[in-house]
Amino acid sequence: MTAETVPFFPPDLFEADREALLEAVYTAGTAADQKFILGERTARLERELRARLGAADAVACSSGTSGLTLILAALDIGPGDEVVVPAFGCAPLASTVISRGARPVFADIDPAALTMDPAAAEELITPRTRALMPAHVFSVMADMPRFRTLADEHRLHLVEDSAVAQGGVLRGRPAGRWGDAGVFSFVQVKTFGMPGEGGMVVTDDTALAERVRMLRNHGQDGRNRFVHHTVGYNSRFDEAMAAFQLHRLDGLEDRLRRRAAIADYYSERFAPLSEAGITAPPAGGDGRCHYVYTLLAEERDELAAHLAAHGVHSHVYYPRALPAQPAFAGHAPPGARWPNAEDAARRNISIPLYAHLSDARVEHIADTVCSFTDREGRTR
Ligand SMILES: *Cc1c(COP(=O)(O)O)cnc(C)c1O
């Protein structure tokens, strides 16, 4: 037993940036121009991310979810259209498609990567399919080279849900730049999270970026106020948060490296556990993004209880496959099954992974997971 507990969601994510946060809010809040959204700071953050990614454009918006919605709207996806999405993942993958009046078509996932299986996605393409929308999951990028080829072959749009994958690079190409457009989420727990809501659309298609820019602010073009060219959304970005994110960009590479180092240590420690029913993601490698560290465990709930008894909090992301959610079940073909998605929902468990975890805590977490497999009375 240990006296201290290790939270899964740390309450002190921004403690080290306390002064910068206060300064960002104060400066934006008291600036002479009194422009609290879509001002100079937001524009600077867009330019910084665009340059870092080598993208043609980056458009800040109010969340990752609304980023996906803006992209789907900019691609004119709506009633009668189908979008192939993974059967395992977060709700916006289905809800953004439905909110456009289109139909999400759920494809099963790869059992190890937990990302959408390109072969399963290909089988679901019909004449109504307009786009493929794979997502990077936990710490693994989707097989974007195959999705890019598939989209090109079938003349489909490729919408990349890279909400969690900031810093990920696959074959030299950053996450967010494999699709016609990609998104990032800045909600607090994400890799480049902040204390508030926000997101970013990135794209190499300047015309698409222009439409997203217009859609995020009620269909206006940014020059003529109160001229609405198209039916848009309110999905704008906050100046105080932009100032804070500009400050936090400086340490981003270091935080990403620290996350990767912790994940690699975990994977090394957990590699021998596969015989005991615990499967860890592979260490390091190309196409990885260290957002969440997720194990697949046969005795998932017992492992969670064991961790909790030793002060380590864990979390189950997505206890159900998306088509098994009450909100989305009506959009799935009756009786259809997604065996790999269902299996991932049953077995996934995530353990703490954040840049300010101390080495001692990382070691304690790893020890505790390992001790589960040689505890007394275990059944396997
Ligand atoms: C977090 C997340 C989103 C949504 O981002 P928000 O900023 O919370 O709206 C979308 N897709 C995936 C895969 C995510 O993890």
C-alpha cells in the first residue's frame, strides 16, 4: 500500500503555468481593442501551428467536435450521404455526421491498433459514401497511407480525426495532414490541452480552409460584418486561451518527449505480461502519439480494482462500441456486429500518462500493474 494516490486526471495540469495563465486572461481581458475572440492572438496561434505542421492553413475553432462539424459542412456532406467511421472511439465520430443529417457507417477496428480497419472500411463503401473518417486512438495513428489510397481510389473525402494526435508523425507526415483536413482538440486532457474549450482545423486545401473560416463565424467572410454568405455556426476561438496556448507552445516538444519516454518505459515493463492476459501497445515507433496509455486486459475490472487498492487511478475510455450507444444504435444496421470493437470496449483500461508524472510514480504504476499478474489466487 502507498500513502499517496496517483490520479488519472491530474488536478494540477496547469499549475506550473499559473502566472502565464493569469497574465493571458488579464492581458486579453483588459486590452484596448476589447476583442475577446478571433483577434490577433488567435491569428498568431493559427500561424504558429500552420508553420509547425507545414500545412497550408490552420483555422482555430471552439472544439475538436466543432472542427469535425465544420469540415463536414465545408465538404457539403449532408442528408443522403454516408461517412464511414470507426465502430470504437469517441462520440463525435458519429454525432458530427448525424448532426449534418448524414449517416455514420460503422467499420470494425484493427484488434491491436484499435484504429479503423481499412479493409473493413472498404467493404462498406457504397455509391452514397462521401467520406472516410478514421481517428487516431490513444497512442496509435490510424493507417493513413492506406486510407489515403482508399479515398483516392474511390474518389472520397478523407476527414482525419487527429483530435488526440498532436505531435504524431507517420512516415514523415504529421498527424492532421493526411486527410483533406484534420482536427486537433485543446480540451484539457489532450496532448496540447488548455483550461477551456478549443480546437484547430488544419488543411493543405486553402479553399477548404476558407470555407471552414467562414462557417466558424456565422457564414461571414471576416471583412464584411453581418453579411452572411452561407448558413454557418458559432465556433470561434477565445483570445485569452490563444495567449495561453502561445505561451505553452514553448514547452510542447518537451512534454511530448516526456510522455513518449513514460509510454516506452511502460511498454518495456509490460511486454512480458501478454501471457497473463494483459496486452500493452508496442514501444516507440513511427505513427505514435502519446495521448493515453491503454492496456487490453482480460480481467479488466479486477485490474482496475487492484490498481485502485494501490492508489493508482485508471480510466475506461469507451466502455461500449459506438453502435452499442443508445444515441447511435438506431443508425446501425440491426443485428450487425463489430467483434473487435466490442472486444476493445470490454478489455480496455488506461493508466496515468502525463508529462509531470514523477519517475517514482511511473515506476509505482508499472510495479502495480505487474504485481496484478502474480497476485495470489489469480485465475489464469
Ligand atoms: C477529444 C476528441 C474529440 C473531440 O474534441 P473536443 O475538443 O472534446 O470536442 C474528437 N475526436 C477524438 C478522437 C477525441 O479524442
